[in-house]
Amino acid sequence: MKPNDTVQDAGNQNRRDFLKSGAASIAAGLSAGVIVSPASGEVMSTDRNPAVAAKAVQDMMPTRNLGKTGFRAGIFGLGGQGALEKANNESLALQMIQRALELGVNYFDTSAIYGGHDRWSERYLGKALKGNRDQVVIATKTKERTRDAALKNLDESLKLLDTDHIDIWQLHDVGIQEDVDQIFGKGGAIEALVQARDQKIVRHLGVTGRFRPEALIESIRRFPFDTILMAVNAADKYYYSFAKELLPLAVEKQMGIIGMKVMARGRILSSWTPPPVDQQKHSWEGRGAITTTPGTLTKRETFFYTLSLPISTAIIGCDSVEQVEECVELARSFTPLNQAQMAALEARVEPVAKQALFFRLMPR
């Protein structure tokens, strides 16, 4: 999910000026635990008055309820992949996270598998979010399927994220029935999630997936998860649709719904330049779909499509500070699409649906 095209109609000069400078004063107040009320000039503590911190985020970016968690998330959340999972990339990663904080991003996604054995993504977030912990949601994941392995995973996540609790701990990439059977079997990972929540090591529990909807549907029918992270974009209906049954079920259960694969790692974008076929064959994306053509949508179109679904927030992995700023600008300019507009985008993306949904077509 890496933006790589030019923002179109992304807002006026006043908003651009705000992104470059105005948010910094609010972020500084959040970092210090204080903020100036714009109405009265009164200095208020965000520690004593969390509503003030929430209002500061709302002033910078639209927010939505994260299900029944009690948290309001900005509609753009920073994904833990892209530059944030690259080895020895601390300088850039910290700049990106800090800029996201300055611009009102308050949802940060990561996983125990992002960045390989060294788990760079969790390391960078732990260092960059220190001092702002109470103003953000940190969501991490475990791909382990047994209780003991998942708890060991969680212990390391707490250390790397430099925190005493995780806001949302999620089962990572639940895609097939075998995952469900292992997770909910005797000694399965669901036991770890419940134990960690009961011990208040984690606050909320979630499940994630991008492969097939059936396994996720079965999971949320078996257990009252608080959140679900699912892959949805304008090509959704063409292969193993998540929006047809899974999304309505999550809405019915009042879950916090997080969208991912918005940009399909660039493959849905008209500005994307396909790498050489030989290179694609050795890439993760190429396992799902080898392609020689660019996508058909702009970043604005694909982002607005996903945000027009009944979701709480959409996470996007970025490669630069400029891409973080670009995503925030798009989030600030968002207006919902109507059904006719969404249908038109779905029709335009049909010729490139395979590459836009490569993550559902990969072998398991």
C-alpha cells in the first residue's frame, strides 16, 4: 500500500500551509501534555482532559468511532510497512512517524512480522511514539497460532514498542479454515488473547485478513472481537469479495473496521510503472499477479472509495515524509462518494482487478 502518484485537487493553499506549519503547535502541545484551547486561549492538560486531545486530532483530520472501543481514530492511519519495516532505516522512519503525529495521525499499525526477525517496524514505533503514548492507538499483531507462542510474541512486542500495554492485539492474516481451527483449538492463540486482555496487558482484541472472507466470517462468529482489519479497495467485488458479506457482518457487530490494501502497493494506480516481469516473479506481489500494465485510478479515487465504505479508518504504508503529508492532505479533503460514483470506479478498475487484488490470488 504505497502511494506513488501525484495528488490531484488535494486542497487549497491554506490547507497546505496548515499541513506544513500549523499542526506543529498542536503536536507540540500534545507532546508536552498541554494544549491551548482555541476558543479561550486557556492552557489545558491533555492528561487530565483526554477530550481536548481528541478535539485536537479532529481539528487536523476527520475522525470516526473505532467500533465500541471508545476511541476515535483519524480516517488515515499510518501502516507499519513501507519504510517502517526496512532494516537500519531509523532516521527516515522516525521522521515519518513524528510528522504523522504532528499532522494528527493517531492510529499506528504494525506487526511482529514486519521487518523480519529484528521486527524493525515495532522498534521504530516504540522509539518514535515515546512521550505521545496516551494520545495514540498502537495496534500490533501476532501470526502465531498457539497460546504459548503468541504470548511469547506479545512479550517481545511490549519490549520493542516500549509500552506496558497494547491498545489492539490482533490475530494476523487469518485466511483459511486451518488458521481458524488452530486458533480456536485447545491451546490455540485465542487463549493467549483472552488471557492478555483479562490481565489488562492488551485493551482490545482484533482479527485481520486479506486472503478469503470465509475464515474471517467464521472467526468473528466464534468470538466477539473488538476490531477487524480487512483488505478492501475498488476492485473488491471481482475476486472473493469482502464487502459482500464480511463487511456487513462486521458493521452489524459494531466492530472497529480498519481498511488496508487501499493502494494495492501501487498496483491499482494509473501512475504505477510495472517492474520487469523477472523482477515481479521474485516479489511478494508477483506471486499473486504478474502484470505489465499500470492501474486505472488515482490515489484520490482509490482512497476516497475505501473511505466511503462503512469503515473506521484506512491504513497506508508510506515510503517518505512527503507521502505521509500527501495521505493526510487527502484525508482532510475527503468527501464521501455516492453509489453511482463508486460503481463508476469499480467499472474502471475491472481490467486491472487481478493486480489490484493480488493478495487474494496468491497461493497459501
